[in-house]
Amino acid sequence: MKNLIILFFFVFIPFSCFSQNSPKKEEEKSEMKPSKNEDGEWDLTVIDTQFDYFLNAVAKPMSQYSESYLKTKNTFLTSEWNSYYSSGKYRDIIESGIDYNPRENYGIKFEYKLYQVFAYVSWKYGLKMNGLSGSDAVR
């Protein structure tokens, strides 16, 4: 009887340990979501120290774009980005999806900043995105 109890522990205890390490059934999705700032304007937070440098020294100025142009580009680029994210392609670069609604009026500042996120990723990591204009995909 004593050997049976010991055998029981050796057989079932490892299974209980393995079940604790099993992956979650529902994976949590990480998404960049637009949010409104204190002034009520849409804003996007980019947590990369070089992004501000890119905006100020490398990126074309906002005055060279129209809001409708940026919205059209962002709609296509966000779709492409989310496709890469969901497929796991470029997982070392793309760590989250982007929650973007093309029917929402985000304003030109937000549209510009989002577009420059795509240009920045192309500039910094060399990621080729089909919706990015050649002149903005500077490398």
C-alpha cells in the first residue's frame, strides 16, 4: 500500500505541474489605441526615444500632406500592419496591432503622427510597407 501511494505521487504530481505551465486558451491581444488628450484631441503615444528625433529631423513636415491623403494612406497601412501582426510576420518589429477606424475624424495631427509611425519603422528597421510612399520610406 505504501508503494502504491508513492507511485501515485510520482505519476500524478508531474502532470499537475505541467498543467500549470500550459498556455492560456485565449491569447491577449496587444493593440495601440488612439486616445484623446487633455485638450480633447486624438493622440498616439509612441514609446521609442528615437521617434521624436525622427519627427523633428528626418520626417517631412506636416504641411506637405493633406488630411485626406494621410487618412487614405493610414487606412491601407493600418490594414497591412495588422495583417503582419496577426500572421506573426515581422514579430521582432511589430509587437501590437493598431486599432484604427477610418470613419473617425482624428484630425490632421493624429493622422500625420500615425503615418510617421509607419515611415519611422521603415526608416529604423527597413520594413517595406506597400502603402508607404517611396519618398517617405527613407533609408
